[in-house]
Amino acid sequence: MNKVYTGKTKDVYALENGNYLLKFKDDVTGVDGVFDPGANTVGLSIEGVGQVNLAMSTHFFEKINEAGIKTHFVSADPEEVTMEVLPAKVFGKGLEVICRDRAVGSFFRRYGDYVVEGAPLPSYVETTLKDDERGDPLITKDALVDLGIMSGEQYDELKEMTQKINAIVASELLKKGLVLYDIKFEFGYDEDGNVILIDEIASGNMRAYRDGEYVEPMELSRIFFED
């Protein structure tokens, strides 16, 4: 295998069959030794977190693939803590997509004059550029098209896929008594220009509540996999 990228929480290797291998780490993002899923730096290591993130990602990718939605997922090896994925290119220098079922977090901070905190939202979709220096700025469909980052058709497909995937994740969490408030995805495109879901679907990428109380990512993972 040939390592092609060293990431904060995963390393990427090129495989001989043309696919790639993601090696999940126990490193997590944070600041001053405190876990923070939204941070842009590695803050600490938590033993076993890589295996948990792989297990949750595998569960959701399999459900999403079964629903006929395109993803980069091929297979996973829990013992090696790796996931084989299809090759994909990112939009621009990277694009994050957030789907919001409740008005919390940055959405409420921006629009608090018009909505009460925690109010239901109709699976609202917003996109941000992966740009640490500029604070991952929001970007509209028109700007994405005008800047040549993606086509209007690709955006429409991305939005529809996001809402469908969000519904699958929310349904699975609800089985454990967890209510999904929002979730962050990453998308790319294959050699034919098809939009596909990439990266991972782990607890650090979602905000969920139980009995009206926010559930920390590590606790969310524990609840999700408990019998």
C-alpha cells in the first residue's frame, strides 16, 4: 500500500485495485486536551475511538447503500480498523453539507431573531467550504455554480441525497431513543461526475438529544451500540 494522505483522524492509502483504504485513528479533534468535534486540530487520543467510528460508519453506509444512494463505501475490516472506498474527487478544495432538523448551534446563533432555539426545521440543508483560514464559510448554490465548484444539477442531487441520508440516520438513532438535531456530511463525485457520499458517518459529525438533553459524541456511540 502507498500512503497518499495523512489526516487528523484518518490516513489514506492507495490500493492496487484502484480503490483507497482509510485507516481510522484514535486521534480526535479538540483544543487543550478537550474533545471538540468542530475543532480543526488534533487535541487528544481516545483508545478505541477509531474502531467505534468505523463501526458506526459501516452501519450507516450499508443502510445507505441498501437504499440505492451512491456512496464511496466498499467494505470494512474491524480488526485492522480500515475501510475500503471507491476513488472520488472533492468539490473544489472540499465541501461540507449540514442537514438541520432543529434550530440549534450556529443556525440559531445566526437566525435567532426569527426562530426559537430547538424549533423544528424541514431538514434544512446548507453548505460550507472546507477552509480553516476563513472559518469554513457558508456558500450558496449560486456561488457554488458561479465559482465553478459544482453544477446546478449536482447541487440539486446533493441536496436530495442529503435529506434522504439524514432521514436514514435519524430513523436509526430513534431506535435507541436518540433524536437527531443536525448532522454534517461530506460529498464528492466519481469519474462519471456522479455525486457520492464520502468520508465517515460517526457520532462526532452529528448532534443528538435524548429525553431533551444533549448527548456527547462518545456517549452517543456507547448508546448506539448497547444491546
